[in-house]
Amino acid sequence: MRMQLCVLALACTVGLAQAKGTDSAALGKTLTPMGSEMAANADGSIPAWTGGLASNAGTVDSKGGYSDPYAAEKPLFTVTAQNLTQYQKFLSPGQIALFKRFPDTYKMNIYPSHRSANLPKEVLAVSRENVAKTSMADGGNGLHDYARGIPFPLPTEGLEVMWNHMTRYRGGSYERISSAALVRENGATSYVRNQSLINFADTVGGLEPGSNILFMFKSRVLEPARLSGEAVLVHEPIDQVAEPRSAWQYLPGQRRVRRAPMIAYDNSARYSNGLITADNIDGYNGAPDRFDWKLVGKQELFIPYNSYKIGSRDLKYDAVIKPNHVNQDLARYEKHRVWVVEATLKPGARHIYAKRRFYVDEDSWQIAQSDQYDSRGELWRSGELHAIQQYDHGFTYNVLETSYDLISGRYYAGGLANEETEPMRVGFAAKTDDYTPSDLRRWAK
């Protein structure tokens, strides 16, 4: 174990040195246009980036289901509790804990690695411009001179990596219907189905120039019937310390819109029964001011990637959702380089997590894996984001997001759309009037 830690520390030091010594001229040469390393790793198990998946890499059916460009591939090998020690240097502590918690059923099928991520040319162009102009404001709690794209393609600080995740391009706007599953220790499962819309600031007409808005978001429950019509509206600031997140809630029984309770930090995410916090949705979101952030460096890790199989619209939810963990026969893992960012709770600050580690894919800037620790320093929860490259739209997006409670054996699985018959809608414009409390009441009905 000591040898593994030394190797990781050396790799991290080299990675940071490379980042600090580069400028925008490296983008598109030694670095990809997104800021990741262009070259393959030493043994070739992580290939060189050659442009990502083309827009015609597959087909998208009428339900929004993506064909799998890698469907014919077989696993290179399978990691199990029995051979865990052979591969644990490529696993996070949370992943290792899942093997130990469920030694008879948990496994990871490791496939050939494909660096499928890419972004539209216009997003990459503005990302290059951000190198010279965008900076963190207010101790890292916000951004100066940022409108869109990757704010920090050449990060040297942990918060810069996290801002890359939180602002990453997702088509500018999207509308989708999905479900979240709450799986109890005995395997009993309940679902909540909802419809969500999000518009990032550059797709919203009517915003004041220089507005502090990052995006506007609204969501309503479709099922079960007892929750149907409940809705929430969020105005997400870029700097949530200068201007806290604004949120409103509509409850059909009251027939009125009220200011929502605080939807931030460690408040329980809606309908998750406490299994994920508000700032744990999408891996991490929101104000970062309660933590000290450290950029540990880079690591080669087995992470969910090119998850077309587990996100297939030909599956039923009960094929994906199983007791203890999702169906690992459907999950695809590949070795990729990730940025490792550690967040430690500040003295005097309050949060149920005292420490967190995030593993951010270098190509897509999306969190792929996260580990959460309690106030005693014990590993408590581990999460994964299973994503695909939406090749027709040119961005990476989750088809499944999990949070495993390693103590209780319960877990949460969000973003499920396997049984949906309508495709995700991407790239539409909105007005500020579409995201007002009065609009929320009308829309929720």
C-alpha cells in the first residue's frame, strides 16, 4: 500500500507541474482542446485522444435511445473481491469498500478504454479564450469574466477543477423525464418520476448584462400520484456566497408557491430519504465555501464510461436496479485519467461530510466517482456517475447516478430513463418569464 501511495504522489506531482507550466498554446497540441493530456498513458491502456466520437458514431431512435458504438466489445477482465488486491491501485476507497461490503455479488467488468468525449468547436473556442480572462472570485466562490465553455482548461487549483465540472457544457439547455430509485436494505424499491428543464444563462433572454446567474432550473413530479404536481424552481447564481441560491416550491395541496427551504449544502435532496445531499446531485453542485479544496493531482482509475448498455431504452428498470447495487453485468468500466480533488470541512463550518474526494474525468470534466467521509473520518458513502457521449449533441451526460450508503446497504439511483419513450430535448432558448414563481404554479399543474 505504501508503494501505491508513493506512485500516486509522484504521478500527482508530475501532473501538477505540467499544468502549472503550460499555457493556451498547448491546447490542441500536447493537450486536447478540453485541457486533458493528448497522449496515451505509458502502457497504452489509456489511448491517445484522437477527437472523440463523431456526430455520426451511432443512431438515436425515436425514444432518445443511443446505439452503442462499442456493443461488440467484450470485457478485458473482471475485478472481483477475490482478485481485488491485483487491481486496487486503480480503484477509489469507495469502490474498494463496495467489493468488501458485497463480496459475493459486486464486480466490475473492465472494457477497452475509449476517449469518446468531445465538445462543439464553438465551445472549445471560447474555452481557449477563458484561459487568459476567467478567474475565480471571492476566494473561489464565484467566477470573474465567465459566460460559457470550460472556465479553466489548465487548472492548477482544486476549485478550478470543480468549477469545470459545475459549468461543463450540456447543450446550453435540456429538458428530460427521468426517474429516481430508492433501494432499501431488503431490496424493496420505490420510484419518483419527474420532468426537469434547465437553461444556462447564455440561452436565457431577458437577463441583465453581467447577471450573476449560472442557470435556471425547474422540475415537477409526475409519479407517484401522491406527489404528482409538486414542483421546484431554482435560480442558480455563479457566486452563491454573494447571492445565495434562490428556490421556490409549489405544493398542490396548498395551491400556492412558497419560498423553498434551503436547497443547498447538506440538506437532504428531495425524495432521496437522506441518501444524497442537495450539493451531491450531479456529483457536486452549489456553493463551495464550507470546504477547503485541495488539488491532489491525477490518477489512473477504473470509472464508469461509455455506459450505453446500462442506459439502454430497451431495458426495464428492474433489469438495472437490484438489491445492494445496480446490475453490474450492465455496467461498463474503463481505465481513464482523473483529476483527484479533496474537500475538507472548514473549522466551524457545518456539513454531514467532514471530507470528500472527487474523481473528475480529464476529458469531459465530469465527476465520475466520489467518496464521502463522516465526522469521525470513516468512509460513509460512495457515488458513481455512469455517462455516455451524446454524439449527436456533442457533450457527455449521465444516464445513471448512484449513491451507496456503505453502512446501511441502502442506495439511491437517479437519472433513470430506460423506460421513457420521449427523447431528451436539447439546445432551446428560454426567457426569464419561463422561470418565475408565477410560471412555476402554471407549469406544475
